[in-house]
Amino acid sequence: MIINKLTPQGYCGGVKKAIEIAYQAIDDSLVKKPLYLLGSIIHNQHVIDDLTNKGAIIIEDKNRSRAELLDQIKEGTVIFSAHGVAPSVYTKALAKGLNIIDTTCPNVKLIQNKIKTQLEAGYTCLYIGTAKHPECEAILEISKEIILIETKDDITKLNLKSDKIFITNQTTLSLYDTKIIYETIKKLYPKAIIDNKICQATTIRQQAVLNQKKVDLCIVVGDEKSSNTQKLLSASQRAGIEAILVSDLTALKKYDLSNVKSVSVTSGASTPEYIVDMIIEYLNKI
């Protein structure tokens, strides 16, 4: 079997830093315990399982906001995930007397601050994102005036009177889908300020998948909850190459690869590199 390992692999900078902070907090006797994760610190179940096995407690419910989840924490330390939280969540945690460890990705913080600045300047702020994704949730809770955009149709349905329009986006979206939305906003609102914030790690990975050599199958390694991982799957399909998403080697072994002669392997920015290495080693034996 011909194996093409696409690069980059391993954690992006924001994910790596968030995980390091969490492990340090677990080991630090001076950090108030219990230690809570307010939602998944990153979207990878293997990492979450390891953190909880080492003593962290995860508080998560897809049907409840971060502010609502915070009600379950009475004491100790709360870790905010790399996806960020709304200012109201931060204020609420302080009011409860909790020790706070904030692992918000610097790129996400940059977007949050930029939107606050534009709102204060009187701009109508549009945000391209995925509803209920934690990064998107944190942005929308900054102000009820922020308008969520998920597709280009959401742009065409707008009837904005002001020329003071600012639009930005979630860091882990599809390059292709986001481009279409930005092209639509340019046509309808040519004076709009566009600030494309798809992060570099997401961009490079998607470009590598879109430009990959022709193979029988593209194996995307990562958690199905991970937005940037899901977008790699879509990118391969857009490139005309069949793709599957697997969380680890156990998941891959459920597929019949007997007729597959060539594969490419990519992974999301929150996927541990050792999982990819295990899959590569397995493929080399076929």
C-alpha cells in the first residue's frame, strides 16, 4: 500500500498550550481542587479521557450554555476551554468565587476583542460560524446585536440599511464555504469590512488536503466533534477523493481496506500525533 502522510500533523499552537496548562493545573498542589473543565478543553475524546483519569472533572451538556453549566460548580478551579467563553461567563465565575484558568486560543481572543471594538464604534457585526459550537456560542453571547451567518443564504436574507458593516468568522471553518459567503457580502454590501480569521493551522491543513496526490482513500484522523477535522473530510470530498473520518486505530479497523492500494492520512489540529503514528504503522503492515 502506498501511504502519503500529509503535513502538518499534531497539535496546533493553541491546542498544545491549552493541554499543557490543564496538565500543569492537575499536578500543581497550589491550584484549588476540585478542578473542572467547563466543556471539552479541546475536541478530542482521548485527551479528555486522560485528563479526567488524572483527576479533572468535565462539566458538559450540548443542550446547555457555558453559563448554565457553571451552575454545577460550587468551589475549586474552573478551566475555560480553548474555544473561549463569553464575558458574562467570566464574570459569573468570579462572582462564585472560583479560581479561573483561561486557555482560550489567542486567535479566538483576537476575534472577540475585534468584535467588541467594532460594536462600540457603531458597526453592525456579522459572524460566520456554526450554531452551538462553543467558539461561536462565546462570540454570540458578547452581544445580542451580533448576527450569526451560517450560509450565503443568510446574507441574501439580510436587509441592512447601514454601510457600517463588519464581518468575521469562526477560526475552524471551511476555506471554500467561507469564501462563498465573503464573495456574497462583497456583492451586496461592498463597503463592508471583511476580516477573515480562519486560523493558519486550519488553512494549511485544508490546503494540503485539497492539493493532495490522487489516492484511493483519504483517512482523516480526529474527533467527530472537531469542526476543523470535519472540514478536512469535506475538503477531500471536494477534491474528488473518497474520505473517511476515524477517531483512532480501533475505528479504522472496522473498515475493509483490502482493495485500497493507496491512501493519504491527515488529522485535525486537536488530534494527538501518537494516534496518527499508530494508524501509519498499521497501514504499513497491510
